[in-house]
Amino acid sequence: MALQYYLILSALLFTIGVIGVLIRRNAIIIFMCIELMLNAANLAFVAIGRELGDASGQIFVFFVMTVAAAEVAIGLAIIVSVFRHRETINIDEINTMKG
């Protein structure tokens, strides 16, 4: 398959993720949309690396996946803590960060 198809799919997935982050108010859904955006970037890295015949795209994906795993671990810990305190994960109803 041509590189353009992979990049178009990556752009569509990234766009869906951005729309999900902007529209949704549930913290877990927002984290899932951020993961979708990271996976779209991973797809682009792998596709370009394959096109160039180089493994550098896969190395970038490894680092992005490491950062994504850390983000999920810390993010879910924060969500659980906020849910225990406020009993909601709706972003509009959480105002604990206000001074």
C-alpha cells in the first residue's frame, strides 16, 4: 500500500482524537482520545519509517508507547483520587484545582 493511505488514516484517527478531547467532558474518555492521538502518531512514524527503509520510526514508537504508559498510570491514579474525593469524573463538575 502507498504511504498516503497510512498517513490519511493517521490524520483521521488524530482528528477523531482531537474532536473527542474537545467535545467530551468525561475524564476517562478524554484519556482514551489522547491515546488515540498518540496511536495515530505511532502509525505515521511506522509508515514513514517503512517507506524510508529505516527502523527509526519503530524506535520513536517505542518511546511514545513508554510515555503513553506513564501518562495512563499517572492519569488513572489522579482520576481515582478525584473520584474518591468528589464522586464524579465529569470535567465540568471538578473544580478542586481552583485556588
